[in-house]
Amino acid sequence: MSKKTPKPSGNAEQAFREFKDIEEEYRFDASIFTKDEGRVATVKWIIDNKLNRVDKTLILLYADCQSFRKLGKRMGFSHTTMREEIKRIRGIILDEYKKITNDAEQPHPLSR
């Protein structure tokens, strides 16, 4: 049985507006990276191209909040729900990263 992605509460509209601002600031531009920052460019590409809109919103808002509690409060969910969702999204990002790089041995900054 697959898990359902949680439905946002009344705070969701404000969170999505904040997401739009973050998304605009974040917009992927490969030209700003050097060869030493290839892993960062790859992760950003994965976030832009492989995550659905809800997952992308959650991971970017989490990066902005830096806390499951703050994210949960912003979205109207418990911090444990947010932790599980971010853990799931990180898994997607790591799986895609491994597919792209074919290097499961290399440690990645998102793995915890």
C-alpha cells in the first residue's frame, strides 16, 4: 500500500506564495557553477526535473526553514509528518543522484 502525500491545510496558500518567491530566487542556472560544484548542480537539476510540485515545494521550504518543527508549523502539519516526508523526498533525490552518477560509493551531502 502506498503512502499518500499529505494535503496542505489553511496555511498552504501562504506557504505556496513563499515557495514561489523561493523558487524564483532558486531557479536553476548551470552557468553559475564551476566544475568543483558539479554535485550541487546535479542535485538542483534533480529537484527541478524529477520531483513533483508538492515534493519540490516541501524540500525547498525545508531548506529555507532548516527545521522540521518550523516547516510543520508553516504547513500546518506535525514535525514528525514533515520529517517523514523530507526523509522520503531525500530518498528520491539520492536514488536519482545515484542513477545519474553511477557512483553509489561516493558520499553525498544529503545523506544523513
